[in-house]
Amino acid sequence: MQTTCNRYDHNMKTEQLTRPHTFTSGIEGPAVDRFGHLYAVNYARPHTIGRIAPNGDGEIFIELPDGSIGNGIRFNRAGDMLIADYVHHNIWRVEMASRTLTVYAHEPRMNQPNDIAISGNDIVFASDPNWGDDTGNVWRILPDGTVTLLESGMGTTNGIEVSYDERTLYVNESVQRRVWAYDLTAAGTIDNKRLLIQFDDFGLDGMRCDVAGNLYVTRYGKGTIVCLSPDGVVLDEIELTGQKPTNVAFGGVDGRTLYITLADRGNVERVRVPHGGRAWAMRL
């Protein structure tokens, strides 16, 4: 039986959570903590991580050291924040109460850790695009910091996500406009690569799964979020105010608020959706 998005209500519009240009055009990596705060990179200026309250009030939560710039953000089971630093090829870990930064993993062979996904047993997966030649890789980072190259020679890998049942890893390629699916094991190995969908126009950026198994994918340049079924059928498309969405995250009291970061507006929009997000449900 095919899972659906229950059809997004097109009379319901996205609303602005933060004012335009409260973030730089490098806004990315939205993630919601267990207390409902939204985090995203490059608040007010580069090198920062911003924290946004449910009412839209924002502040600088931390500043990354030595010129580091964040991209993807996720939380692990302990509630620590993990940040992909594309400048210095790090994954940072932040202990939230003390705001202490430590290097969780470092891999100089990476082009750049870009978006990251995380499984329920704290295995991290990182996309690794090379924007200069439109290629990319996928990496796995174990909880002990061991980094393994899972696949090389792909297109410009960008959005990455683990399915709700944790049996599938999704990876998209921005320039090639493709979304791939792999079988995923509990040990973090991947196999049986298959094309989920290929689009004819516009780019792709970050993506997230909901608890019904659907995949929400940003359409960079088109100004929409497309909702895909687990077998790659387009179920719905959400229109945004901005044209360059970079990523999405689920939150709110029931996990059904979808937050969207927008590069061209430097802000966050939100909209209500039919199902809660995987990360929210699993407290990741």
C-alpha cells in the first residue's frame, strides 16, 4: 500500500518565522532540539550557529573557531549537536548545556562535508560534493569517529537522509537533479543503489523524511518543496516565498511544522504538514 502525504492543503500558505536577512545567504542546516528550538548556520554573519525560538526570536548560539563555516546540523541520541564544517573538513560536536565544541571527526580527503544524516544508533552519513567538477562522494562516520568512504564518483552529492524504518539511505545530486536510494544496514553499509527520481529542471538541496516514509526534497531555484513517496512518486509540492530553499527540518509540538531555510531571503519559513518528521519522532 502506497504511503501518501494526504495531499498538502494548498489554501494553507507558508509563513515567515524570521525576518529576511537575519541570516546570511549561507543559511543552511536546520535542526530542532528536544526543547523546540531551531538551529541554523550563519546567523547574522558567517561562522555562527543561530538559535531561533518558536516565536521567531533569534540569537547567536555559538561561533565556530578558526574560520570554520557550518553546513548540515543534526542531533545525536545524547542530544549533542553535530555540525558539518566544510572549510576544515570536520564534524564538530557541541555539548549543548556548556556549549563546548570538540572535533567529532576529521577527514582531510573530503572535498567538504556538506549535509549530514544520522541513524538511530548514531551513525552519521555525510554528502561530499566537489562543485568544481560536478562530482561527489558519500562518507560514513561511526560514533567513535572512524570515517569510511562509502561511494565515490557520484554527481554533486548534497541532500542526504535515512528513512524512517532505517532500511534506506537517500542521497541526491544537485546538478544532475537525481535522487538515489540505497539499501541500508544497521552497521551503516549500503547496497542495491537505484534511481528514485530524476527531475528535468532546477536544482536539489537538503531533504528530510517524515514518519509516514515520505521524503521532502528542496527544489533550489524553483522555490518549492516536493514530497515524494518511498518509491519516488511525486505526491505534492509546497510553494515557498523564496526561490532558493537550502534545507528543511521538522519541529513544533507535534513534529508537523516544517521549517525551511532560504538562501535568497536569508530567513526561515514554516508550514504545517500532515505527518511529523522522522528526526523529531526519534529525538535526533
